Amino acid sequence: MNSMITTTAWVRRGVAAQFPTKYEIDEEEINRISEIARLQLEDAKGDLDAAREEKNDEDAMDEETDAKAAKGAGKSSANGKQDEEEDDDLKEYDLDHYDSDEVDEDGEEVTMFGNVKSLAYHQPGEKDPYLEFPEEEADEDREELQILGTDNLLVAGKVEDEVAHLEVYVYEDSADNLYVHHDIMLPAIPLCVEWLDFPVGKGVEGRTSGNFVAVGTMEPEIEIWDLDIVDCMYPNAILGPGDSNDEQSSSNKKKNKKKSKKANDEYHVDSVLALAANRQHRNLLASASADITVKLWDLNTQKCAKSYSYHKDKICALDWHPKESTILLSGSYDRTVVAADMRAPEAKAPRWQVASDVENLRWDIHDSNFFYVTTDNGIVYKYDIRNAPVALSDSKPVWTLQAHDDSVSSFDINPTIPGFLVTGSSDKQVKLWDTANDKPSMVVSRKLEVGKVFSTSFAPDPELSFRLAVAGSKGVVQIWDTSTNAAVRRAFAGRLPDFTPGEDGHVKERIMGVNQNDESDSEDEEANDDEAQKDGWESMDED
């Protein structure tokens, strides 16, 4: 089974609904689906009528040719007999009435699902015995969906056997448990996800907060899903040219595919590579695309408010300034980084140049005068926003670190300890760094058996800030409690929680994945764990 996880996002504790809602199809939804089916059937009938007309024209031409070429009544008679046989064959399929519904003795249409009205035999207000579950079963289902106030969610964009979806995990820290709560089907490979606390789309009237996720994929539209609804069929909102909930969606998508991918000011026309929610102006979401534009979306209207073109190649990374809420950092494959004020798009924005394609960038949340950039050639840069270069050739970093021999595909900053950084690479290694006093040094390097590392992110809750989610090309997620690592404990002594040593006097290191403690784990998985202990963890020091 081929699978990979391309992107992840944490949801802090206490945000998710304790009992998520199960999606149910109501009468309005059934009518909407029926309308879509009717339009699709009309399109199919129109195509068939056109094909018939074309066939009749061809037959008429053939008959005319045959009439001129025919010699003798015998041949004409044979042709007539052949035509009758062909007509008899067509009559067998009754194509003229293929889409007509049958009618019963009372004149009611009988559809492929039978007479729908005959199913509603119970009295108004009475529970349908076929739809209502016994109370004990409903309670069990409800308990299975329950999310505690001490649980985190972790959203992961996954591709498995060419099927794209989001996996929504529940992380129970006290129980060392990580499991998939539900998943969401996606139209294309997910490239980025961003958690939103701003309610967007259908059924959010009167709400001031929520638990939503925005998803960027290989398609140009941005989908927004409500994480508190399970088994939902459609996103709450779509930022882009077409709404998949609209009856005209299929025809709209056909028309859009025919159009050339010419960038415009209203929506993206190519893959969405990065998303960034503005935490101070909660209705604003920034997106970056392969169409070489950055777009600013107003989630109140679900429309593009501004479009920016600061780069000359695909834009793959975004981050809002933690204090100056209108400053947006963007990075591109044109090997430049721009810090632009979204209020003044016409103003000349500060720009820095790096030696290779940008992979990630992040403002330093502990000192917002600085930001970090990681690149395709394995380098991490630290820049001072106050020393913006006059010319690109003058781009001088505070320091440069050759963190990996391959692309630094993921990067994050610990939210509680300044200078505590993590990098992940396509070389399959995760590295933790101490950059105190602007002297970066590696604390520990590990292979966590996730394959090529595509995502490394610290948990957002202060009490869990040492929990690191790591995912990659093997399609698995690992949660590493970095505070239990001996080297980390030595490097950041005095700023870590206290642990009670085990019988051997050492703190046991905590790394967990889905079903890690399940007795049904295969022998192959156990062999992989043994191999990881042997090969990947050689750098782990003892207390």
C-alpha cells in the first residue's frame, strides 16, 4: 500500500466539540442531489440526441448512396429486410423511452428507488424504525466520537493508493494514545492545511468561533471543512471560482478546465501551495499558489479581497508577522523572500535573496525582529528585518546553518523555549537545534521511521509544547515527547518539566504512533521498530 502524509496541523486542547455531530442528509439535501442528477441526466440525454441526429444523417447519406448503387429490385428488397432487422434490434432496447419513469396503477411515478412516498408510512412525528438506532447503540456511537477537553486534534493531509483525504487524529497525551477519529475525502493531493477558529460557510450564523480547517491541494480551489462534523459529504465553503455544492458545479468545472491558466485578481488558477491564517484579524486568510500570486481572502464574504504579485516563480511559503498584523512574509522558487505590508500593495517591499529554492519560512515568535528561511539545498538562514538589503546582492543573514545534506522540507520553532528549533529533511532525519546566542548547535538527530520528512510541528499548548508531530513519505505520524530525550534535557536544563526516573534511574523516552501498543501489530512493524532502535537512534544519549 503506497501512502504518504504531506502536511499536518495541530488543534489545541479544548477547541473541538466534545461530541462531534454526525452528518445527516435532510430533505433539502435530497432535493439538491436530485436536482444535480436531473441536470446530469438532461446533459446525457442531450448528448444522446445529438449522437442520434448525427447517426441519422449518416444513415440518410448511406441510403442515398446505396439507392444510386443498387441494381435490381432483389437487392433493394434485401436492404429493406436488413433495415427492418436493425430497427427490430433497436426496438428491443426502447431507447426512445430509456429515461422515462414507470407509472403504477395510481398514476404515481416509480423511480429506481421505488415509490418514495410509499416509504413514509409512519405517522407524522413518529420515529422511523428503520432510521432510529436503539438508545444503547446510539450511546455507544456517541461515546466513540467523544473528544475530551484534554485531547488535541492533529489534522494530516494524506495520499493513500492515489486516494486523497484528511485524517483527523485524536492525541491523548496522558494515555500515550494516538488514533484516527474520522477522515475527510479530498478532490486532489493535499499540499497544505491551516487550522481556523473563525466560523465559515453554511450553518454558522451567530457563531463567533469554531473548529475549521482550510485545505490547499493540487486543484486551485481552497476547501474549508468543519472538524466538528463527522462523515460530511461537502466542505462548508470553497474559496475559488466554483462551489462543489452548486448544481452547476460539474459544468463550471468543465468550463474552467478548458480555460487557460491565466492569473487573475479573483481566484487561483493553479495549485495552492501555502496557507496562513491571520490570528489578529481572524477573518483574513492568505494563500500562495503555483500561479505566482498571493491572495488575501475575506472569510466573511468568502471572496478574494486582494491579489499580490511580488514573485516571479511559484510561491510556496507564507507567515504573518506575530505583532505587525498586516505584514506577510512570502517565499518562492525564485529564491527570494518578501516582507510586504498588505495595506500598501503598491509600495516597494523589502526583499532578500537565498542560494536555492525556498522551502519554509517562519517569523521568530520570541523576537519578531527576526525570521528564518529554509531552502532546497539543506540550509537554514536567520535574518534581521531591520537590516533589509538595498539590493538583493546585499542580503546578509545573521547566521547560516548547513542543517542537512538534502532539502530542509519542514521547520518549526518551539513555542516556549527561545532558540529551540526543529528541522526535517528528505534525507529522512529530524534534527533538534539550540541556537542560543546566535550560535546554532545540533542537540540530537533521529530517524523516526516516517520516511522522507515532510512535516515537523510542535504542539500549540504551553503544557505540551515539547510534543513534536513528525510525518512523511511512509504515511505515518509519530508524536515525540522531546522533553524525555536525554540530550534535550541537558541542553535546556531548568526549562523542562520534571520526571520521575524509572527503576534503572533513567527517564523513558516517549515516541508514539497510531496503534503503537496494539497487540495486533504485525511482525514487520516490530522488525521496523528494532531496525529504528539499531540504526536511527544511535545518537540518543543516556542520562
